[in-house]
Amino acid sequence: VQLQASGGGLVQAGGSLRLSCVASGGSVRRMGWYRQAPGKQRELVATMTVIGSTNYADSVKGRFTISRDNAKSTVYLQMNSLKPEDTAVYYCNAVTVWGLEYWGEGTQVTVSS
């Protein structure tokens, strides 16, 4: 499975960004986003299964929304009310029906105060 992410960038606090990730080359049952800030471990942001079950980090609940277009094998992360602490490299993640896990190249999100 190959993952192609896009949509990162620089935004002021309170602003919005939308990340997209397209999966190709396999049957994916769960897709999502993780992030890693400098000096910190990679952490879950949000995931969504093919049947629509979602999981969010507490820190983003109410601000971020994950959605998925199964026909396009694409997952989106709408990020609103961004905070400087959301600054990180965001990684697309996919888990196949066989339980194999894949990572995309990260996309930088920078939120200025």
C-alpha cells in the first residue's frame, strides 16, 4: 500500500487546514492520522474504519474531523481552531484487511501564535 498525503502548511492560530491522504495498492480497513512534534513521540490524532467508526485524541475532539471517501480510498482530516500545540509533522496511516500497517511521508503543519 502506498499513501500520498497533502494539505499541510502554515496557518495562524484559530485557522483551519485540511489534510488529504490517498491510499493505493491494497484493501485498507482503517485509515487515519498521527502526528509527531519535535522532541515528542508520535501520537494518534484520528482514525476511521471502512465502516465509519472513528477514534480521536482527546486534544483534538471538537476541533478536528476525520472523513473518508471509500470509493477514492481517501481520508481527510479537517482541522479547525488550530492551536500552536498542533504544530507537528502529520503522518497518514493505513491498516489493511490483513493487519499490515503502512505510513505515508509526513506533511508539516505549523500553527503560529
